[in-house]
Amino acid sequence: MAQFEDISVGDTWVSLNVATGLAVGTAFKVQNKSTTWVLMQESATQPLNTSTKGEMVTDLFHTEPSKLVVAGSLEIWVKSTIEGRLAKLTVQTV
């Protein structure tokens, strides 16, 4: 199981595959380590910045601060749900 340096994301889409160097389709776990919620979307291309599709990754004080990305998934994109605020994520392979 590989763990990566924390990844800071703002209010524009960031590819977790690019940020970690993990090949698209690799299974991994994402955990939000901040108080800012994150939107996570699976897509072959970068989503429009106005897109609200995807799953919410809550903070550590709520019910879903972690998400599992299954093997065979498309590229995984994340962004902060609050304009101008950063969120900190940790990623590890499973």
C-alpha cells in the first residue's frame, strides 16, 4: 500500500491521477483531512469548472470523509466546494 504526500486542492478541478502519478484505473482511497468539503468526479476529461456532478467528500467531522475509487475507474477529479478555500487530501493505494 503506497501513501502519497498530502494534496491541496482549490476551487478548480485537479486530477488525483496526475497529482499522485497513479495510472488511470488504479484503485485507491481518498480522505479529506480538512474542514472544507470536496467534490469528486470520475471523468475521462477535465470537467467544466461549473459542473456540480459527482460525489461529496465531507470533512472528518461528518459521515463520509473517505471514498474508495475502484479499479477500472476513469480519471478522478476533485475540487473544493468553497470558492477561494483549499482542501487537503491524502491518497493511498488499496
